[in-house]
Amino acid sequence: MKYRNLGKSGLRVSCLGLGTWVTFGGQISDEVAERLMTIAYESGVNLFDTAEVYAAGKAEVILGSIIKKKGWRRSSLVITTKLYWGGKAETERGLSRKHIIEEIVRAMTHVINQGMAMYWGTSRWSAMEIMEAYSVARQFNMIPPVCEQAEYHLFQREKVEVQLPELYHKIGVGAMTWSPLACGIISGKYGNGVPESSRASLKCYQWLKERIISEEGRKQQNKLKDLLPIAERLGCTLPQLAVAWCLRNEGVSSVLLGSSTPEQLIENLGAIQAMVLPKMTSHVVNEIDNILRNKPYSKKDYRS
């Protein structure tokens, strides 16, 4: 396993982490969850991601109980948990977005000063909101965020490749990305429709099924078929290629895997263990870009 600093902070995290969204407390049994965490831990993964709302709080409980059962040293692990905010309550209080961000920075600073956390970051915030949080922290001598959790995969690139690099270089905010296989779209399992046992077959994921069977979804599957020869030439699977492609980005500190079976997790970890990442040369990346034809460009790119 390889390790990177979380943004420009001093916290070292495994470049691959294990997420619990959808899977823990929902799609998989507690026994499978324990098996997944064991495989990840024994492979060198020290980063586990959860949230208070995942499976109505069950995901956090399962994660904690497995760590306790295994007797793993808590100090050797990095546990990220998300607290959700925003919406009607803040609006009724008459708070602007700026005031809400200031309250969050104050709250997170208090949490860290009380020893309840070491660092804090954001999830699905805009670059402007992250800069606002940084400015508030500097103005009032508080603690700024060190990372942003963002969706990033072959078909979702704009934010991580255009917006976040500027924040990384200016204020040290790194990216902890999720859904490297686009909720399974890049896994190859949807090449011939939606299997009954897949995530897209779940009632609450009708939106994913509609995305897969749409015209754009069919185009994406065709592009994935065009990427297969590259994966075969590199001696890896398409999911391993996709994960390594995410990791080749310098601003990405860690990629969160959402595997639902031990076999999937072992395969995804192979992006590191099978040495696929070093094979992501500029030539290979250009080959992939020529197939995808969705590389985002910043204003700086246009000027050059």
C-alpha cells in the first residue's frame, strides 16, 4: 500500500480507503462488512469512511464494532465521518451561506480543540465555499479544512481536475475522492443490462438504472469497451485501470472504494498491489483521454 499526506496536512492516509456508503448496514451483511474491513486492513488500508446518515446510523455502529472486535489500535486508523447540515432550519434562522460556513468553521475548530477530531474537511462543497471557510479560519484564528470529498471517475472530472488543483496549490486542500467506478458503471457488470444482484437493481437506486440504460449510458459502455485493450495491455482489469487513473492525479490524496464483495475489494486493491499505478504514463493517460473525449480545460489551459 502507498500512503500520501491528506492535502498538505501532516496526516498520512492510505491512497486507497474503504467507504461504507450503501454497503454497510444496507446492501451487505455484518459478516461481509467484517470480511471487507479485514481484507482492507491486512492490505495496509488505514482510512475508513462513514457518515451519521449511512444506513440511518448503522454503518457507523458496524464500523466501530468491527474495530473493537478485531482489537485494532484506534490510533493506527483514520476514520472519517460526515455530519450533514444545511436546509430549512438554517433558512428559517435567516442565516446566509456565509454565516452558515462561519458557524461550521467555529464548530469544527471547537471539536478539534476538544480533542474529538484531529482534522476536518468538506464534502461536496464548491471551490468558492471552501475558500470562504479558509478565509474565515484565517480571519478569526480558527482551523481551516484540509480536504474536500468529491466524486471523481472517468466520466466525472471537472471539479477534481479544474477547481480543486488551484485550492491544493493555494491553501493545501487535498481531494479524497469517491465512486471511482461510478457506482459500478465502470465495473463492466452493466455491459449487457442491469443484473438482479447489482446496486442499480435496488429500489432506491432507480436513478442509477435510468442512467445506465439512457443514451448517454450506452455511449459510456461503448467507451469502456474501447478502454479494455488498454487495460489488457497493462495487465490489469478495467476497474483496476479506473482506480489507478484516479490515483494518478497529484491532488488526490486517497480514493474511497465502495466494494460490496471481498472479490471486488481484492480486485480494486490490485490497482496498487498489481503495480498498475506506475504504468499510468502520460502516453497511457493521453490514450484514455482520446477515447473518453471529456477532458476539462481551465482558463489557464485555453490561454496557453
